[in-house]
Amino acid sequence: METQEDFPILEATRAFLAKPKRMLIGAEWSDAASGDTIDVVNPANGCVLTRIPDAAEHDVQRAVAAARHAFDAGPWRYAKPTERERLLLRLADLVESNAQELAEIESLDNGKPVMVALGLDVTMTAQCFRYMAGWATKIEGSVIDASMPYMPNSEMFSYVRKEPAGVVGAIIPWNFPLLMAAWKIAPALATGCTVVLKPAEDTPLSALRLGELIVEAGYPQGVVNIVTGYGHRAGAALARSPGIDKIAFTGSTQTGKLIGHAALDNITRMSLELGGKSAVIVLPDVDVDKAALGVANAIFFNQGQVCTAGSRAYIHAKVFDDVIGRVAQIARSLKIGAGLDPATQIGPLVSAKQRDRVCGYIESGFAEGARAVAGGGAINGPGFFVEPTVMVETNHSMRVVREEIFGPVLVAMPFDDIDTAVQLANDSPYGLSASIWSNDLSAIHKLIPRLDAGTVWVNCHSLLDNALPFGGVKQSGFGRELGRAVIDQYTECKAVMMNVA
Ligand code: NAI
Ligand code: MG
């Protein structure tokens, strides 16, 4: 096991790392039945931080049974809205009062700069619980006047109740581990569902710490269960479990399709937040420096490991050289280092596997004729670092343009007219998001409806808000998270008719 001598961490973080990691199943913290474990690696130096249980079918079924029992037996599903609100607010407070520890855990496990983990991941997690606490008391059904021509003298009272969907199986990725856990757990707790969460095998730690906070907040046993393990084993067991009523997944399109098939076999409702290859469209009227900073942030934020990353830039030919020259300059100037180093702007990628995958894409780009004006490969060392890379002379036949890379790699192409920009932006199997950089209101306004995307940003990118629905079109998935929309995804309608004649 490594020590973290290079950068100071809280005593609480050190204590959390040092203790054995177990899964939250019902009221207990459990090892895998097999006793098998998975090493958790610090991507900044390749050292093993700790080990987690490697759950298999049996462990997952135990967790599903715990969640099923907690849902079916009550009283959680019948808890008063104000009680669900109170507990969520308490959980938000606990996240906030442990913010630095959670941020350090996230940074060590994922590699992201600790300042980002604190300012964004942990802050948004607390706000997500608080926002969803508000919904707990605002879930409303409706009263509907029925007509029924075949019962002329009837006197009916009809209404629609919104009830919790039931047991939610949540499978999440490694790029925003704590926040993605919150995106699934918060609406489940607001609506009265119970949950089995499986964090990504590469980044399980913040979810386990969150589990401790959920217990501390006072949730009844079995309401939230957390199993750790590999996707093909624990994840697949959860997705195909007949004991769950809804599956909520965020991750790759490829895995999303497997989960979708498994869910459909049981007619389990599902929401899928999948990959992206988001277009960044820069119109000719921009301030070059501002636009370049925006384009750089859109791709390099979180080392490019963002489903909404602005990974394809379409820049008007009039400003292409200036904007890309400046983006390349920014790429070269970013300070690369361990996430715990407060000066770090770009941390390591999450794993050696992801570094190799991203570098494989960069190589494929070179082989297909692209050229790098910044970066171009991995950085030697024990950590999993990849240089912020900007590729030009790219086109839509190249894999670097068509496929999700999920790393700090931008492909850039010039365009001459808006119709071409729209055609190129939409020429992707994905449709998660897009951004437009301009102050030409009329052009922006006309462009927005033409883009295949669940979110369009103007003069910003990858900004999310708890109150706005988030999700994709095309192979970026379906269903919406956050906002009012997610409450519908975690509730079911029950129609009631009373004959009151
Ligand atoms: P993944 O989609 O396989 O992993 C996401 C989650 O799904 C993890 O918790 C994993 O354990 C689980 N999982 C994997 N296989 C499963 C299965 N058969 N059944 C049930 N659960 C399963 O993504 P991975 O392999 O970690 O990364 C590969 C690529 O996926 C990345 O390079 C990136 O392109 C993309 N990706 C996209 C994300 C997004 O938010 N759009 C997030 C993570 C990865
Ligand atoms: Mg993986």
C-alpha cells in the first residue's frame, strides 16, 4: 500500500483509506462471499490505494433482496414527503461537512485535480441532494373528470397517484464517481424508491464513503445498498436481476446496449445516459481569445473524460487558424500533475487501460493522416498521463472524429457556411450536447433547433444545473436526469377510479 507523503491529506482521508472496504448490503458491511477483492489504483502513480470486494451474482442478489425487502415491507415507501425531504437535507449537510475528505478520496481514486473535486463534484453532489429534497414534497398526481359514455348515470371520482417506481439498480461510470452516485440516489430517495448502486470498479471509494454518510443520516436499512465489482460480473448480475423495477445507467453506448437488452428481458424500465462526441461550433464573429479558452475548456476539463466533452470543433475558416493556434497554446501551457497537487490543471487519466485506449486513438489519427498541433501522446512515468492534444487535418472518415475517445483529444475542422457546420455537427451516431460560440443572436437562435443534441450551450460548455433536464438523443441514450424530468423517471402513475354514485 502506498503512503501519500508527497501531498498532505486529512487524517480522516488517511483513516478511510486504511480501513478494510466492505459493501453496504441491508444493515451490514459485507465482504464478497468469495472473499475476492479488486485492487484500487491511484492513477497519479500506479500504486495500490486499497482493495474492494469483487462481488458476484450471489452478493448482488443479496443486495437486491435487501432493497426489495426495504421497499416491499415499508415503511420507507410510505414515508411522509417531509421525512424524505428531511433525510435528504441531512445527507446534503453531511456531504458538505465532509467535503474536503470526499474531494481527496475522489482525487486519489479518479486522478482529477482536488480543487475540481471539491469545487465541482462534491459541491454539486451536496446541491443535488438538496435540490431533490425539494422535490420530495412537490410530487403531485392529478384529478381527471372521466366521461365513460357507456355508463350514463355514473358518478365517478378519478385521479392519478404518483408512486415510487420501486427498486432501482444504478450502474455508474468512473469520470464523476460521487456525482453520478448522487444523480441516481437522490431522485430515488426523493420519490421513495430503494437502490442498489454499483460504482465503477476503477473508482468505487467515494460511493463507499457516501454509503457511510447515508447510514449516518439515518436511512432505514436496505434503502440504499452499494455493491462493488466488475461490470461484466456484478454489473451484469444487477442489470439482469428480476428483483429490480428500474435500471439507471450512465456509461458507454456499448455497455448501455447490453444493459438495455438485459432490462428488456425482464421488462424493467430503464434510463440510459450514454456516450457523446459533442460538437463545438465557432462562428466567425467571435472574440478569438475568449472562444479559444472556451474551446480548450470544453475538451480538457476533467482530462476530457466527460460524456459531454466538446471533442469535435467546427470553426469558421475565417478564424480557424487564430482560434486553433490559441487553443494549442493553451493546451501546451496546462500544468499536468497529480490530482492532489493544488497547482495541477490536468491530472492523469483514470487507468492505464484508458490511457492506452486514448493513445491508441491518437495513433490511429496519425495513421489516417491527421496532424497534432499540440500534444500527441502519453507522458512517461508511473502515472497514467496523456498530453492535452489538438489534431487538425481531420475529416469524418477518421476514427478520431467518429468515435468517443474520452480523453484530452480535440479534433478540429474548418467550415465555410452554417449549413455545412450543421451537417457536420449532426454527422455522428451520438447526440448528447453541442455548443455554439458567437454573439450573433439571430444565427444562434436559428442554429439551436437544427442540432441533434439533448443540451445546447451558447458561449459555454458542459455546464449542468440540477434544475435542467440532462440526457441525449440518438445513441447517446434516452431518459432525462435532473430537474422535474427525473422525478417522472423514478415514479409510476397509478390511475384510480371510484364509483361514488
Ligand atoms: P463502461 O460503460 O463499460 O462502464 C460503465 C459502468 O458500467 C461501470 O460501472 C462498469 O462496471 C459497468 N459495466 C461494464 N460492463 C457491464 C455489463 N456488461 N453489465 C453491466 N454493467 C457493466 O465503460 P468503461 O469500459 O469503463 O469505459 C470504456 C469507454 O466507455 C470509455 O473510453 C468511454 O468512451 C466510454 N464511457 C463513457 C461514459 C459516459 O459518461 N459517456 C462514462 C464511462 C465510459
Ligand atoms: Mg471499465
